[in-house]
Amino acid sequence: AIFVRNVPQNSHIIRKYSIDKKAVYKEIIRVENILLRSMPWNPVFNITKADALLALGRYEEAKAIYERFPREGIHGLKMLKKLGY
């Protein structure tokens, strides 16, 4: 995956290669699930998955992960609190 800033000078690249953000987040979750099979307590893999779940609006699932890793997930927990979760 290549990420480009959404600015006018990149508009031609975005138009040509754009992928739906939901599809990207779903792919991140799939990859993290594979990685978590061998390292279920890895905080990086868990927080990455939680961030993707949050982006997809799957707040309860994201919150459950953030709460298992409160130090690493503090930003996500704060975002969820603002959303009422």
C-alpha cells in the first residue's frame, strides 16, 4: 500500500489508484488477525487492529482491544470517549 496526501498536486494519482478506505481497513484487520495467531499479546498488532476497527465504526470491538492495552491504546480510548463509548 502506498499512502499519498490528499492535496491538489496528487489528485491525478488519487483518481487513478484510489481504493475505498473501508477496503483498506478491512485488509489491515485481515493481516493483523493472521499475525495475532502467532503473537496474540503483541500490542502493536492489537492496537493496529483496534485502530482499523475504530475507523470502520466497530467501536465496541475496538474498545475491548484498547482496554486490554491501555497504555498503548490511550489515544483510541480518548477518541471513543468523545464518541460516547
